[in-house]
Amino acid sequence: MRGATQAKFAAGAIAIALAATACSSSGSSGGSSSGSNSSGIVSAWWGDPQNPLVPTDTNEVNGGAVLNMIFDGLQHYNPTTGAAELANAQSITTTDQQHFTITLKPGWKFSDGTPVTASSYVDAWNWGAYLPHAQNNTDPFFTSIQGYSAVHPTSGSPTATTMSGLKVVNDTTFTVALTQKFSLWPDTLGYSAFYPLPQSFFKNPTAWEAHPVGNGPYVIQSWTKGTGMQLRPASTYAGAYKPKNGGIDLKVYTSADAAYADLQAGNLDIDNGLSNTALKTVQSDLNGRYLNQPAGINQTISFPLNQANWNTPGAKLVREGISMAIDRPTITKVIFQNTRTPATDWTSPVLGAAGGYSSTLCGDVCTYNPTKAKQLIQQGGGIPGGQLTISYNADGPHKEWVDAVCNSINNALGNQNACVGKPIGTFADFRNQIQNKQMTSAFRTGWQMDYPLIQDFLQPLFYTNAASNDSHYSNPQFDSMVNQANAASDKATAVSDFQQAEKLLVSDLPSIPLWYQNGTVGWSSRVSNVQLDPFSVPVYTNITVNK
């Protein structure tokens, strides 16, 4: 989804990157001197989430944005640095990097007034991990907890309903036993899969899904699928990020251009789904009310390795050739107006070198070389099926760049029909086809980090049977190296081990790195204090409405 690394050791690199390249003539505050209206409502761009807003079932950006507004977890990722900081947790302690004791801050409540207890976390994690509940967002987040394999076996039926590694000590304390040492584990706990759930959820999950109840800064007042959602400040919220506005009205758009037109007309306050067309003129259109800054997001093209014709030695050469046929520098400049940077690995520059980012890892495979590209594709037996189709969701700003990628490939091959874009209705439709294994050719993929750790850019996407392994890639050597990295006793060793695993992706190429995506947002003149976090999501709680 938004895809994981240890926030603490990446924080310095993130802070430096944001300070160095954020771009707005008005600054992130929006520059209002007229004061603010704490009861003012902010309208913001949105898209329908794929699934109900259950934390363990949501692994895409639209649903994730709302989860982070209505929940707060054991940890919270600082909106400026990305560093993990204690939220609902009073402390997370360990003596051996494998057994952890978690103590909660007292007095936290859900928006229905019931207390947040240790059971709220343990019950939520157990419910999400239980195989019959068929949640999308459990692997790899719960796989490291002892007893996960009993409640979520890779084959057959569960032999337990709860994970043996979770124990409630009292209302404010629980313990977690992992299957092996995992020094980075505490900093993963700000991710939404680890959010707590109230007792009302377990009594009737279907009823809860219709009216989600969380413990975060906002509460859902109303929700009409296909139209939008209204969120208002939660009077029960006990955390550090209390809303500075009277609420957020999320508006569903099926066209990025329509959203931008509404922004210009004053019918929308926040647009972080800017179309490629809008990027060309947004600075002048909005008189500088615009941010363009690095984010923990990368964009890729994935291949369905579950399809026999894409999972052969020859097809691997074809994938290499396709990658070399893509003119990343030109596309990022002309199509994206330098709001993207050509990718050189499968992570993000916001991690910094110390966090695992590499400017050289992909090497020649990610370097434009049309002559070599044509040779490799021919050597590999040609594109399976005779034509490469690249599927994408039509309700997002993807057609222009997909067409540009195909034009680059067609020019390299001297065949204007070698590659074509394949639009698929909505984001939800698109994701459903991927998860239902209906893809037969290439398709666009992207990853927004869940937490700033190299682990999150690799394990959820490429570990065998991982929840977001859209390409169905499986390499036992990669899995073994990821396990070794997770067991490292210190962060530097873990990062190095993960980088060794990532090298296998260069040779196997289950997906092609395209570019790193900046976070961009434009806003209306009626709001101020607009900020993007390192995940490229607006910091909704900080936005103020001008008087």
C-alpha cells in the first residue's frame, strides 16, 4: 500500500531531503495573516477505497488515508521527519530484540466512549491474522509473531484461533513474542495493520464496517460510497495531533482533471491527486499554493509471473529489454515536469544511503539503451503473446505516462504496435483484477511506504505469498535473505542484509523500477498550513481555514 523501514534511523535523511527540495513560493503554511477558523470545514480530493475500512484489510492509499485519520496506534510517524514516536504506547521494551512488553498510556478511548485496552490490540491482531477472515493486510506484518502459522497456515485449516505470541497482562499491558530477533519491529507499529479495534467490532463486524469506530483525531460522520466522506473532530481523542479545523469533507473524483477544475473554481480546498496536465501550470494557476517534495513512493511496472509465458528464462530477458527501452529521464521531465526522478532501485531516496537507498543498484537494467533493449527482447523470444499491454486504473492520472512508456518501447523495437496501454475503470476494479490473478500481461504498480524502512519496500512486495506480492514472485534465496535481515541484531547490519536480498531483484526482475514519486498538493486560498508528510499524504489535522 503505502507501503516499511525503521523510521528512527531514516528520520535524518528524510528531514534533510524535505528541507532541500520542497518547492512552493508560499511555503507549506499557505501564508495567511487573517487568522483561522477552528470550526471551518476543509474539502479534499479522495478516491473510493477498495475494501471496508478494517485496518487489517486495507492496503491501498485511499483507505489508508482515512484509517490514519480515525485511528492512532502504538506509534505515530512524525508528519515532518517520518520518525516513529510513541502515541498510544507509554513504552515498548525488550531485553533480547525478540520478546517485547508494551504498556499503554491510560485514558485513551474509542470514539464510542469505550476504553482502549491491551485486549483492543491483541484481539484486533488475532482477528486479522485468522485465516478464515481473509484479510489483505496481515503478511508480513503478523508473520513474525509466534503462533501466526497456526492461525494462518499456508495450506490447510488453522489449528488455533489466536497467536501464542500475544499475551494480555492487564488492561494496559501486553507482551509479544516473535519467532526470531527483529530489532526493527517496534518502529513498524505505527502502521495501520497494528491499530486496535473496539469490542463493538467483534460483536458485529458487518455493522462496524458500515459505521467505523476508531481512537484517532477524527470520527466518520457520514460516508456515501462513490460520493465522499465527512469526518469531524473526535472529542474522545487523547493523542498529540488534535485537529485544527472543524473537519474534513473528502470528495470522490473519477477524473483528476475534474478535481483540479474544482480546485481552481474554489469548490475544492486540497488536491493531492494532481493530473499530469495540471503539473505543467499549477505554480502559476495557484499563485504558488503548491508543494512538490520527495516522498516514500516509487512507481513500477509488474509482470504476472503466475502466467507460464512470463515465468521463463526467455521472458526474464524480455523484461530486461523492456526496462532498457524506457526513456525514464525524458518521461519524468516532459510528462511529470520533474515531479518524478528516474529510479535506480526498488526503495526511495527518502531513506538515504544509511537507510538502504542505492543510486546504482539497478545499473544498466534501468538505463535507457534502445539498441540493447531490442537485442534482449529478440533473444528472449519476443514479447509473450506478441504485444505488451500495460494495465492501469483509468480514474487516476496514468494514461499519459503509460502511453509515453509504450511509445518509448515501440520506438526502440521499431514497431508501433508492440506496446499499448490498457485502461481499467476504477482503482477498486483494477486492484480486484490484480488480487484475483486476472492479469495476463504487464500492469502498473506503485508503493507508498508504510514506515520508513527498507524492509517495507521489499518484504511485502517480493517475499513469497506476501500480501502485496502482485507479481507472484517467489525465490527461496530472497526469502532466506529477508529472514536473515530481520534477525540482525542492529539496524546497520539489517540494512546491509536487505540490500543483498534486493540485488536478486535486478537479476529476476519481477517488476521494473520506473521513478520515485514526489508528493504534490495544491490548495485553495481559503486554507493555510498545508503540509505533506513523508508518505505524501496531507497532514489533515494541521490544515486551518482562514477567517
